[in-house]
Amino acid sequence: MERQRTVLVVGGGTSGNATTVLLRRAGIAVDLVEVKADWNVRGSGITLQGNALRVLREIGVWDEVREHGFCFDSLGLTTPDGTVLHVNEDIRTGGDDLPATLGMRRPVLQSILTDAVRACGAHVRLGTTVEIVAQDGDGVDVRFSDGTEGRYDLVVAADGLNSATRAAIGIDDKPEPTGMAIWRTPAPRPAGVRRSDLAHGGPCFIAGYTPTGEDSLYAYLVEPNRDRATIPPESYAEEMRRLAGGYGGVWDEIRASITDPAQVNYTWFDRLLVEGSWHRGRVVLVGDAAHCCPPTMAQGAAMSLEDAWVLAQLLTSGAAWGEELLTRYYERRIDRVRKVVDSSVQIGQWQLDGVQGDVPGLIGATMTALKELP
């Protein structure tokens, strides 16, 4: 009888959870470790486009995602006072049988994925991470932060933008700030909000909101990044209300609801793209550990989910687990991810520079390309 293969997934975010479920479905033994004891069930909202929804369907959670999210097929462009200038019909990147876009509360998505991980039979340890990785031609020896050890056929580094696993295997790439930052908060959904609307101009580069359910949305404001030390967390709600004061329409209602600083998130935009290879030996990167782009195209989660899908397809194909297979994973992903990262950064750079770039044309070309399977 063939020995059951074993995989360690480091990180229980979107890509790590997706990888775990897909590998367990094929009968592979999976341990998942996540450094945060609460499994990072937090955040405001997330925008998922069709190519992300396609992978969530493959994982088996699409029905739950659809039930708890808000589907729409267009994007509105407005003036700062709320006047609608144009409505774009979005491209259905996941196929015609899925909506173009779905907004949902990020904690809800994370809970759906963590429930799927629990149900698939993976062994999960929270409040734990990897401290030492030592590998040979046949596997990887790991020492964990709780002092225990293990040996695996493969380690999947899904531990995010500042991945310690990436650094531990000698990949020196680090995220670079793009010069922009975003304020996000959940809020009640005004009755008339049934899609994302974006305003360019006013006190911020972008003011937008996305419905996340029948009664909820998340709102966001993009500005030049600032030294975080100059913005005390207890002032976050006040600061976001101040910035939102430059916008009208439903922003009046949204602004009035921004009262709890603990609900407001402030994050810099970063860029990361590991070139050349996403693995060293039997340790392979997925998601933000391999790439990250500013959310100007709302493709960060989609790219992470696609990584998990492609890697799982290859690992369950019957091919030998080794250099050739992991190189194929990189080759299938790099051009697609590079296009998204470069386009997302370019859109932000045009705004930083005050240049009237062809944003609709760039988004349209990129999204059309994403209709193809990864």
C-alpha cells in the first residue's frame, strides 16, 4: 500500500485554508498551523470577483458565500458629491454562471473557510507557528514554536506578506510600500446601495463602498500613506470621519455610523512579486507570501485562491513531488499574477502622479485575460 503523503500548511488565511481543503479532499494528510489564536477571524469587508468565486465553488463553499454575501454585476463611478457619472458592466471572470462580483464581511468569509478546514479532517493547531525548517531530498523536518517537531513531504508557506517561512528558506524578497494607504470600516448599508461605487478626487484618491449583505457594507478611503505612529488607534474613527467629510450622497449616512475606532482599519498599500521561483526544495509559497498587490483591482484574494487551486491540482495529479512539479506551478502562475500586480500598481501610480491614465482600459484588458482558467 502506498504511504499517505503529508503536507504542512503554515498560515490559516485565505490561501492556506483553501489549500488545506483541496488537498484533504484528495486524501493527503494535512497539518495546518496558524500563529493567531483566534484564527484571524477579523476585518471589515472583502470584494471577491468571479475568478475568486470560481475557486470557492471548487472548495465547496460557494452556496454559503452566496448566502452571506451580496452579488452584483456593475461598478459605479461618481463625483465626490455622489453624482453618478457612469456605470460599468463588470466582466464575469469566473464564467457566465457566476456573478461578476460579490462583497462580504471578511470575518464571515474566514469563518466559512475555517469551518471547511475543520470539516475536511485536517489537524489544526492555533497559536502555533514554525521556528526551524530543515529539509533533505525526501522531506522537511520542522520545529514548531511550542517545542514539538514533525516531518512532512511538503511544506506550503501561506503565512502572508511578511512570511517568516519565505525568509527561512532564503528568499529575500520583501514587500515595498507603494505610497498609498487605505482606511476601511464596516457600516450599515443604505437601501440604495446595490453595487460598488467609487469617487475619484476630493480629499482622497478614492472614496468607495461595497455592499456585503442585505444590511451591511464596507467603506474605504484611499490617501497617501502616513507614518502610523502619528495616528493613534483611538483616533481612527474620528480621522476616517474627517476624510469622509469631503464626500456626499450616501457618504453622509456612512459617515454618521463611523463611531468605533476598533472597527476602523488603516493599512498601507504594498507590492510584492517573488520572481524566479516560488519554492526552495520542498517548501513552496502561496498567496501573499509569493505576491501582493494594492487593492485597486480587488484581485488580491482571487490570486491567492487561484494559487491554492493550481498547486492542489498539481499535487494531486499523480506526478512526483519534486523540482519539476513545483516549477510547473510557478510557470502556470507567474505571468497571470505579474499582470495583476503590475496593473494594480499602475492604477495607483497614475493617481499618485495626478496623471489621467486609461484606468478603464487597463482594468478591462486585465479582467478579460482573467476569464481564462489559471
